[in-house]
Amino acid sequence: MTTLECSRLDVRIASTQVVSNFNLLLQPGQFWGLLGANGSGKTTLLRCLAGLHRPRTGALLLQARNMQTLPRRSIARQLGMLQQHTAYVFDCNVLQTAMTGRHPHLGRWQRESSTDFRKASEALSAVDLAGFASRSVAALSGGEARRLAVATLLVQEPDIMLLDEPTNHLDLRHQIRIMDMLRELTCKQGRSAIAALHDINLAARFCTHIVMLFGDGQWGAGSSGEMLTEASLERLYGCRVEKAVGSSGSWFYPTNPPRQPVNHQEGASG
């Protein structure tokens, strides 16, 4: 299986310093949650990991090779990204859209095989879109379109998945179904993933590791047990957080009154 290593990355967008001296190794079997306040740069960091946003300094190594030297087709066979927003520009059907996930694996003039179509059908079934194959993507609801985007990523079969708010637009049942599927692919089938999430409790329930973006380039990373504490979450979001323990594990909720805004200039990076 494939690894993705970040070595001393310095990532910035406009006036926002996302991370400084960022070091991370995504290994098979790991499911990382990426947490941070609005505007902290979660999407930018994911785009950087995908090779779509160039870091100011540092290196990205895909299977120990500098990503900047690799052809995009080679990268797409190993790494896939789910964008934050799902928008379909061309009016095609659901099956045709899901099949685009096979493009990195096909030669220039090669047509899709029966195996490719079978994989697309299985992916649609996995996200509760069985029977939608001939439906126009323009007729899908927001949640259905989001599930189609997930299915397309499944059809691509990347070893590494970069997920920008994978539960966006999904109802509770499908949030749990998608997150459970991602945990199965990573923790049990040996792939790896990092997902930007707004729901702390989804991260607590499903993720093995956590990255937190504290602002001004400061960050922290470690196992979920190490990172998901009241103190770290209060620092991250600038409000009081309390922890409760239920039958499915720990969960967190904000309480009043909020703390004073945290001065991110204090404390060490990562």
C-alpha cells in the first residue's frame, strides 16, 4: 500500500498561514481527521497534499518519491480527492459520472471493461444509489450528488483518500454509513485517509488519528486519544468544551459561557 509523507511543509494562502514546519506520515490502516475553525485552511492543506496547491517550502513524498516530479495520471492511480463542494457541469447520467473514476486506470484509447462497469455499479450500491444509474445528475438532490461523488472516488480505488467534508449535505443515516465505509477501507482494508470534518463527534467515533490547525501556522497531530481532549478542543475553537462518555465512546459538546479568544501566538507548533 502507498504512503504519503509531508516533510517540513510551510503552507500559506493569501494572509493565512495554514501550517509551518508541518511533518506528517499517512500510513496504511490510518484514518485521520482534520479539525480546525472556519478559515483555518483545512481545504488548502488538503489541496496541498493532493499536489494542487504548492507549498512555500518543504516536500511531499508519495511512496518516497517527490510528488512534483510525478505525472498526474500516476498520482491519480494512488491518491484521490473528494472536493468540498459537489457540482456537475455536464448533464450526464449517474453511471457515466461514476465511471470517470476509472479514467486514471485506462490507456489513452482504452474503453471501459465489464469489470469497470461492475465496480461502478458496486460503488453506487455502497452509497445507496442502486437504481440511479440512468438518472441525470442534474436531477439529484444535494445529498444524492454528494454520495455520487463518494462513489466516484470508490471507483477510482486510490490507496490514499483526501476528503474535504465527506458528510456535507448528508442526513444522519448516510453520515454514519459513509464514515463507517471509510473506516472499513482504512482500518480493515489497509488504505489511508485524511478527512476535514466539522463534527468533532464523528472524528471521535471513526478516526484513528487527528490533525488540528490552531491558526498562525500552529498545528498538532497524534492519535485520537491524545488529541481529543477538552483543553485541545477549547484551544482549537475558542469556546468551552465538555466531554461525556456513552455506550459508543466519548463525545464532546460546547458549553456556555465561551472562553476568551485564544491567543495562538502562545504555545509551540506541532
